[in-house]
Amino acid sequence: MLHLLLAVIYISFISLGLPDALLGAAWPSMYGAFDVPVSYAGVISMIIAVGTIISSLQSDRLTRKLGAGKVTAISVGMTAAAIFGFSVSRSFWLLCLWAVPYGLGAGSVDAALNNYVALHFASRHMSWLHCMWGVGASLGPYIMGYALTGGSGWNMGYRYIALLQIALTAVLFLSLPLWKTSTHDETETEAGPALSLGQILRIPGAKAVMVTFFCYCALEQTTGLWASSYLVLQKDVPAETAASFASLFFIGITVGRALSGFLTMRLNDRQMVRLGQGIIAAGIAAVLLPLGKYAALAGLVLIGLGCAPIYPCIIHATPDHFGADRSQAIIGVQMASAYAGTCSMPPLFGLIANHITVSLFPVYLLVILLLMILMHETLLKYSGRGVRAAR
């Protein structure tokens, strides 16, 4: 039965990725129909992000009350309803309205699933599950593209994804009994009152792990958003070549997570994170140093491969760092910090590129990486101290 539950969780991670790139893929076909500027995609994206941060911070309270299985099923149901709402919207403000449950559903399910897997499964599964997220994130735009090229329109693209999410919601509700067949009792994460944000911040190492997550997502999203522009403007790489290698950055993350699952059989989580950081440093050096455009292209792929193990391995190590009873609360604030980094740091570099120079791109990434390394080492210094103090 445990293997059946694991299969359900794998499918859930694919589902998590499906909606993530939909707005970007569909927006060029959408904004004209709503008679709004192309920049208004940022409004919808920000509403989704704020909802995700709020629900991530509430994940501890919700999971203690309902359990990971119910939180996952309800959250996916909310996301399914929101995506279907997008498909039938006829005004921009309706899109903004549906963006609220879209974000609220995403944050809770992300935190609940990550914590459940961290508690009950080996590190390799965390890496492979996040690889499945990459599969979903790749499939979403493909499904939208299929709808657009087939003449069905963006509405039908959203509807296809909504139908998949509705089917998954049904599977999740039917699978609720499986969530209690784990080798550990699910109630170990539900005992005691939920922790407030103030209590979480007082736990040794909590601030360090939050900054680590902030930096990781800032680095990943800044690279994904600005790599092509840097290659074209600074390295004289043709636009079509730059776009292809920018996509290889995300492919590098997905393939890297598949490979990381095997490496975790030999290396522990902290070793995997350090390995990833070292590969990122090598990739940034290849982009930064005057080694030519081919070195810069290879460096971009290296950055993607280096990013691969960091996110899943830090999450998987959370129960060891902070204790199983606190892991859901910590993972919730980690998710919130991650989304905060995603929202704030790529636009900040856009301002730097616009008002100073795009050539600072690798320097910007290097500063973020150094802060991430410092905070991760600080986290390891405090590792387990809060657990021992609680005992």
C-alpha cells in the first residue's frame, strides 16, 4: 500500500507543475481578448504569489488539523476550480478573482507534500518527485500550445489542465486511507499546537534556512528570466541560440534531479547541497570570465545542473535539522521565503540591467550564491540544536 501511496504522490507532483508555466504560455493570446496591456500578466502573477505565500505560512496549522492527505486533496481541488475559472473568464478582473484560490491552493499542497515526503521517504524520492514537478511544468505549456495550434484557443488549454486536476482531486480523495498506512504515523506531525511565525523565527537555524531558500529561488528564477538577454546583449549570441540554451537551463534542473536521486544513495543531503553549490559556482565562473560565448553557454547548463539537488535536499533534511514535530512549520516558511525570492529578485535585476548594465548578471548571481552558501553553513552549525533544546 505504501508503494501505491508513493505513486499517488508522484502524480501529485506532476500536477503541481502543470499550472506553473501556463500563464506565461497563454498570455500572448489572452491579453488582447481582455483589452489590457501585456504587462498586466504581472498583476495576476503577483496575486497568485501572495496567495501562495499566505497559504504556505498557514500550512502547519492546516496540516495539524486535517492531515497531509486532506490538505493535498482540498488544495488540488481549489487549484482545479481556479484553473477552470480562468477558462470561463471574460474579464481581467475575473482572472484576478480566480487567481486568489489559484495561489492559496498551490502553497498548501506544496508545503504539505514536501513535508510528508521528507518525513516518510528516502532522499532519492524527494529528488525524483521534484523531477516530476519539472515534467509537469514542461507538459503545461505543451498542452496549452496544442490547444492554441489546434484552434481551440487558450480557454480550452486551461480547461484541459482543469480536467486533469479534477481527475487528480478525485484520485486524492479516494486515496485518503492510504495516507495512514505509512511506516510512520501521520499524527507525529499533528501533535501539539501550531507554531506562530514568531515562535518559528526563534528556533535556532530557522532564519538561516529561510534566507537559504530565498537565495536559491532568487538565483534559479533570475537565471531563467535573464540568461537569454545577457547572452544576446553581452556575449553576442544569436537570439535563437540563446533561447535554446535558456531552455536547457530548466532541462538541466529536471535531468539533474533525476540523476540526484541516484547520487543520494551515496551522498547525504548536506553533501548534495554543497555539490550543487560548487557546480553553480563553476557555471557562474564560466559565464563571468572572458572565455567566449561557448563557455558562457556551457556555464548556463552547469548552473541548471547545480541547482538540481539543492531545493529537494534542503527540504528532505528539514526534519533532521529541526525535528519531525516542527518540520511542517519550517517547511511552510521555507516555501514562503522561496516565493518571496522568486517575486522580488528577478525584477530587481531588471532594474539593474535597465539603469546600469546587463553585464552585472553573473556578478548578481555570484552575490546571491555566496549568501546562500553562508546561510546554509550557518544552518548546519545550528543543525539539531533546536531539537536538542526542545528535549
